[in-house]
Amino acid sequence: MDSIVAFFETYHPLRHLAVAILILVVGMRLARLVSHWVERAMTRAHVEPTATRFITNISHIALVAVVVIMALSRLGIPTTSLLAVLSASALAIGLALQGSLSNLSAGLLLIIFRPFKAGDFIGAAGVQGTVQEVHILTTILHTIDNLRLIVPNSEITNSIITNFVATDTRRVDFTVGVSYEDDLQKVRQLLETLIAEHPLVLKDPAPFIGVSDLAESSVNIVIRVWVQRRDFQKVRFGLLEQIKLVFDQHGITIPYPQRTVHVQNGLVGQTAAIPQQAQPEVKDHGTHA
């Protein structure tokens, strides 16, 4: 490169222009090669594809900017003033695009730390859905009811992120109330048999059944079982139905609220013959079987 530059400076009449063009041609080629090398290296390291594309593009743009500045400097253009103008412009653009820059930085954090990936079902920013794509500014979610949500990345990073598919197993919790008149040991035996015979309930960790609360008119029993992640909804809805059917078959009562209203007729004064208007007297007896 020194020999080529010396040749143009010595023999070519437009040596500065020729050197600037040479810097541009060679520099662009080198910038492309370096960006390809960065992309291959990140691909071999199994980096997220979105992060790979972003870092590759940023590195290519940065190298091209350096090459252009070198070429302009060779032509005698004062690059110091140019850099000052570019810096001021960048500051003005940054102030005008604060929200977008916030989403940009949040997107980088999501790409680097990877709290979730494409295909994960997550809850964040008050919404839930399956992650389709993670872009630099936004994340695209697909909801259960077939909606497409475009969520700003800053909203996601500023909220609690729940990844529902991060583990292979999940726990399903139930709370069932029975009457005080029912045999508690019989209730426990029925629940243990039902859970033991359920094909989707895991044996390890072992299921848990216990009395969680002695309420005003019911004994609340908590049931905790572990299932495979893919079977969560099946067990959650199916087991509740089976518990109700088993309780009905064995006469176990699930209390529910009831209210009894008594209407009383009274006389107005001692000599009045006409009964006063009926006034309802409401007595709340709580929850009865």
C-alpha cells in the first residue's frame, strides 16, 4: 500500500484524488470483508440471528464511515469541522428521537441477555403471547386469540418478564372448599386417589394436599400437582371437572353463598287496624351447604 501511494504521489498529476479513490475502493472492500468475518464468527458462536445482523450492520457502517473520513482528509477537506457538524447533528437527532433510542437500547439488552427467544410464550408489558420476532425497536407477539401485538422494547424491559416456557414442568394449584359436615379424611382419600390415577400428573415432585383455611362456612383444601409444561391447560381444566364429579358421586358438598329473606308485618300504633307496609328484614347467613 505504501508503494502504491508513493507511486501516485510521485507520478500522477491528480495524485490526491487518485489516492482518495484508492482509499475508498480498498477501504470498502476491507469493510465488507471484516463485516463478513464478524458475521461468520458470531454464527459459529450460535449468537441470536437478530443480534448477529445488527452487530454486522453496525460494524460495516462504522468501517465505511472511517474510510470516507480518511478519503476526505486525503483530499484536503477539513474533517475536524465535518466531525463537529456530524456530532451536533447526531445530538439534535438523538434529542428528537429519545423514545426510539430508548427502544433501541432496550432492544440491544433483549438481544444480548436473551430473557426469551422466538417461539417462547411470555407475559410482559401487560400482555401475553408467543414471541414471533425480536427487532431492534419492537417485539412482535402472537396472542392465544390470534392477535398480532407489536410491543415497544422499552415497555418490555421496564416491566416484569414472565417466560412461561423457560422450564419443562409447571405446578398447578387448586383450592376447593368442602362443608364442615363432610368427612375430611374421606375427602382427602378421594382427592389422593383421583390425583394418583391421573395420567398427566407427575409423581416427582410429589403432589400436595392440605387444609389451607378454616373459613366461615367451609374447609378450604389446597391441591398442588406438577405436570409437563405442555399439559398445563389440560390438567388445570380437566382435574377441576373430575373433582366436581367425584364429589357429587360420594355426596361431598361444595358450599356456596345463600341468603334467606324474612318478611314481617307490623301494626302502626296500638289502635291501628291496618297493617303497615311490609318491610323486608334481610339476614345474611353466610355460606350454607
